[in-house]
Amino acid sequence: MLLQGIRVIEHATYYAAPAAGAVLADWGADVIKIEPPGGDPVRKSFPTRGSGKEHLSDNPSFDFTNRGKKGVVLDARTEDGREAIRRLADTADVFLTNVRPGGIERSGLDYETLSARNPRLVYCALTGYGLEGPDANRPGFDIAAFWSRTGLARLTAPKGTDLFPVRTAAGDLTTSITAVAAINAALIEASRTGKGRLVDVSLLRAGLFTIATDFSIQLFFDRIASTRPRHEPYVPTSNFFRTRDDHWICLVARVGEVDVPRIARAFGVEEILSDERFQDGRGRHKHSAELTRIFDEACARFTRDELAARMDAEELAWAPCQTLGEVAADPQVIASGAIIDAPSKTPGETYRSPAGPVRFVGVDDLPKGRPPEPGEHTREVLASVGYSPAEIDGMLASGAAIAG
């Protein structure tokens, strides 16, 4: 396994940091999830109740970001709980947290404290807005820090329309991929130098990188074009079109003129090739509404399958605009390994779940087990860092730790 022998202490809740921990666990790392009393709030989201799958007792939203981990419940409000977390970090290669900078410092679980005890430690702080600046301690869910503060919400909504939210945890999960990359880069450095480092990952910065093409234009020219409605696009040869059987397709034309005659033939509108209005990009932009109308009428003559065959014959870049139900049955999605059979809490059962973001050919990068129950491994994990049975019993009695 890729990360066999790497120990990760995950002191985090919700999605972004736990998703990063889940990917590391898929790749073979030993990930210990520390939850507060009451558990990660996401445990209460999207349960199977009322779904017809109650017999599985699974929670798809929580499970896919926490599969393959060991579960410990420690109360970081108590000194005993904080000291247990510090002792766990002493044995770790990676400490991953999404606790805000002020809170983590007050608890004595900050990078300076933990790295003084374990100089090889890679410490990943995943926050809304970063570790410095006036808003470093501001709460930062992805719809706020990733989607809204970065300008994505304003940029994505077509001009003149209301804003809309990003889908559940989309910004969190995008940011989790950056965290995984950063952690592994720091691990490589630590393997060479014997010294870890502080890794600062934020929803804000990940969101800005997501739109870096537009942001770079804004920074250079001090302005950026707004998103226009579908019927008035800047580039009418790259757009969304509805077919006769009420499906949508996405067409993406390559830069320049190479795809214009191919689109004309695929859509059966060769007459546009001799129309003075559409002879170059400037003309197509100026008359984009009219060209879009022509394309709309053309696409409405074909079913999706008919249009797909015509576009494929012209080697155009296009894709069906699918529902998630269609995605779940898409042969290419399945062939890519993007859906896996996740282990259920019900022994011997599995259910379909999203895979990690990449595939390592010939390597076991599948889930290493089901997600833990709250405190399921508390006794085992505390014993692994030197706590005696009597000390563990004392922590359980005081509420500093909870065992499942």
C-alpha cells in the first residue's frame, strides 16, 4: 500500500479535513479520527432512516469521508483529553485539524507545541481563511469561504440572475484534494530532512486557485467579463443545447476556426459557413444570440443519440449533461473506477459509494474498512501510546475520553 506505515491523527469534523483523511486512509495510512463528545456533526446528516435501506444502518455522507479510520472520542476541553491528543501526535507522521487557529492555540495543540515534541510532524491546518490576517479565526464553511468570499458565487451566476449555493461540500472536497497533495509533499521533505513543517490549507485559497484563470485576468487587467446567459454567450460554439428528446448536451469548441465547419456539419447548418455574420470569432461574438438560436433549432431536430453520433463522427468535444442518476449508471464512470463498493456497518454487506479522486493502477487504493463508531477504538488507541488500563478507566470515568 502506498502510505503503509504513515500514521495520521485527524482532529477534525465536517467534510474538508476528514475527506483528506479518508483519501490518506484509502492509500494505506493509519488514520485515527478524534471526535468530540457527541461525535462529528455530520454523523447526524443523511441517515438511512426512511430510505428503504435501514437494515444497513449507514450514513453515506459521513461514511465516505471517514471510511477506513479508527475512531477515538476525546474531550479537548479537559487537560486529560488534550494531553492524550498530544501523546497521540507524538507518535504521528501527520496531524490534520480544522480547528480554528485561536482555539487550537488555546488548547495547546498548535504546531509550535506539537512540533517541539515531535520535530518530524507534518502539521496540516485546514481552515476557512488561512492562519494569518484579520479573518483567520472566522468560521469558514465552504459556501462562505470557498464559494462566496472568493467571488465564485458572483462569477458563476449569469448576469442579472440571482445567486445560488454550491452543492453540499463541493468546495470542502475540492480543498481536501489540495490538502492531500500538500501533506504528501511535506512527508517527502520530512523523509529527506527529518523535519516536518506547518502546512496552511484554506478554503479561500483553494477556491481562488479553482478560478485562477479568471482571477489572473482580473489581477492583470483589473477587470473580468461577467457570465452571460446561455442564449447570449461570448463564444456561441461552446454552449449547452437541448435535443428533441429533452436531453442537454455540452459542446466545447477548440480555439480558432478548426471546429466551426465540423459543428456546422454535425448540426446540419452548413449555411452558416457562408453567412457573413459568422465568418470569424469577432462576428460570431457580435451575433451570438442569432447563432445560438440557429444552433438551438438545429439541435431540436435530433435526439440525443442521433446528435451524439453526428458529433462523434466530426470528432467534436462534447458531453451529455447528466443527472446523478444517469452518472451512477454511466459505463465510463464505472470503468474509470469512480464508484466503489464500500463496506457497510452490516457485516458482509456493501453499498455503492464514491471512490477517491485518483486511481493508482495495480495498487490497492480501495477503502480499508468501514467508518468507525464513535469511540470504537478509544481503548485500543490510548493503550498504543502507553496508557495503562487503570489510566484509561480513569479518563472514561472523568469524561475526558469515551469508548464505544
